[in-house]
Amino acid sequence: MTRIVVIGAGISGVSTAYALLRQGYHVTVLDRQRYAAMETSFANGGQLSASNAEVWNHWSTLLKGAKWMLKNDAPLLMNPKPSWHKYSWIGEFVANISKYQPNTIETTRLAIAARTHMFEIAARERIDFDHVTRGILHIYWDKHGFDHAMQVNRLLVAGGLDRGPVTPEEIRSIEPALPAGLFGGFFTPLDSTGDIHKYTMGLAKACERLGGRFEYDAIVNRIDRKNGFRISYTVPAKHGESQERTMEADGVVVCAGSASRDIAAMLGDRVNIYPVKGYSITVHLDDENAKSASPWVSLLDDRAKIVTSRLGDDRLRVAGTAEFNGFNRDIRDDRIRPLVDWTRALFPSVTTNRVVPWAGLRPMMPNMMPRVGKGRLQGVFYNTGHGHLGWTLSAATSALLAEVVAESLPVTARAA
């Protein structure tokens, strides 16, 4: 049987493993964490949001970044410390501004296709992930923000999205928990939310039922090409030591999030992913008053760049911000505080005495499009670089990647 090693057990890696197992491949997943979905797929904003498919390659993004550079609580923050990786990425980001419109439309189409794949998988495998299907509401506080959103909406609609403007009165009927004073909004009824960690863990169990194998605490050190691939990696051993192991495979799929750039270099490819840090808080709704005052409809406040997702009856996820600060994973109070303050300002009856903060590194390509397809070497593939839309796009990109693998490296009956 054709042997595939998938590197990475986040949402993209586990989704890829599942798609390949369904096609009959022998699949092993390697991940450096102890469990699946322990990095960027642990506590993101929770939105399955085709309505958030606008790519960031726009001059306004650069202007905001420059304006906010010295403001620690800004929605977009860039560490000005020189870094070749960061500035080469920014250069390519600027070069892709001309592709803003077609890339936004294509991302929208991909996100819509992903809905069908994900919901079919969840139903087939009976994965409970606190799925809430009440749509996503984008809110705007002034005419300038709303007018820009109208321009973006034309691109999203061109990509096939069912999304339209709503008045302040309609906003209050869609989500009564919101305060007065909004200028307007846009509502996408078919978008939804869920707990990415619960979904990915459930999908990993489904992979194991299909014969997939997971090896955790595995740090990939080297990949050699000789009659296929030999992957060398280390795992913890007794007494704090490490043990080196090797694994042979016919093909390798890189789904390693922000680490994909280094893995790709081992394989002779340049995949210019940059880790863009995002933050979230999980607000525990410990009393009936907090539960009733918390929004059920998922929100995106465009001014603050903050999103919300209701995760079941007793949790509210609030997430946002983008920080260009390398591989720094520190959870900074000055980045968490705006999320707490925003929650208290808009929903004053929601208690924030039990809040769990988190930070994760979004793996972003300069063109804001995921890298899906073949590498330079025969048998090397990529499904990575989904940025802020890994949760939204993963089911579709995994299905596409499985088709590419099937064409290039068909399943054989050869023994593993």
C-alpha cells in the first residue's frame, strides 16, 4: 500500500490525513505536540467564515500598519526590528496587491465549497464540535467603514456568497444582545461557528478508526530522498533524553503550519510562510444572566477587528488582532486587554471574571492564498499557509490535495 507521511496534526494536517485515508493510502501523521490541534488549531476565533474571505493585500492594510506601529493595543501590530524573513514577506505581500480582487473572489469560492465537505465529514463521523448555524454578522459604526464593506461585498457576492447589507433595526432583530448606535452591517446566513479543537480531535479519532497512525512529540530533523523518503525525527525518551527514529514513505505532505517553511527547505522548496500571531479569550458564562446577555450570532466588529463565536451554552470565544513578531508565542496582557475591554463595553452583563487567554501563530503566505499542490520533488506535496482561514478552508483544500496526490502517486497494493 502506498505510504504517505503527513507532517502536522493541526486542522489542515488531520483533514489531509482523513482525505487520503478515504482514498486508501497508508497514512502516518507526525506532530511535535503531544496531541492533535495543540497549536494554531487550539483556540482560534471559531468562525467558519466565507464572509471573511477578503485577502489582506490592500494599500489600506499597509497604511493602518504604519499608523499603529507604536500603539501596543492596535488591531495590527508590527515589530519594527529588522528581519530578512519579515521584510521579504512584506515585499511579496505588496507585489500581490494587484491580485487583491481575483484572490478574494477565489478564496470566497473555496470557502463556500469547504462548507459542504466539512459538514458531510462531521455528519459521517458524528463529530460534536459545538456547531452553531446562526450566520455571521459584520457590524460597522460609521458610514466610512460601511461604504468600504459595500465594495468588499461586491467581490464576495461575485464569488457566490449569499451576503447582504442590513439596517441597524435589522441588526438588533438578528442579534438582540448588541447595543444601539451601529451604522449598519452585513449578514451571511449560511456561515457558522464551532470549536476547532473539538472538531480536529474528533477527526483525528476518525482517522485512527480508518487505520491512520499518529506519532506525537515527534520533531522532524531531516528528510532524505532515497527510493522514496526517509524521515528522521526525535521523540522523548526516559530520563529526559531524546530518541531518534526513522520512517520510510512513498510521499510526504507538509501541513506544518508556521513550521512549513523550514520543512519545505529540507525538501528543496521555498514556501515563504510568516507566523502572524493572533489572540483569543474564552469567556466562561457561569450564570444565567451572562448566558442570556451573550450573543449567539457570530460577530465581526470591523473597527476593532474582533470576532466572536458562541461555543455551546456556556462559552464565548472573542478573538482578533494581528501581530508581526516572528515566532514569539508570548501571551501579552496589552494584547489581551482590548479583547476583554471590548467584551465588557458591548456586553456589560457578561461577566469576565473567568477568562482564558490564548495566542497562536497563523501561517500566512504573502498572497494570502494557501499553498496546495506538488513540491519540486516527485512525491512531495503541500497543504499549508491558510492564514486566518485554516478552519474555514481546510476541508476543501484537503479534498483538492487528495486529488493531486492520487494523480501523481496512485494507491498501489505494495505492502507497507
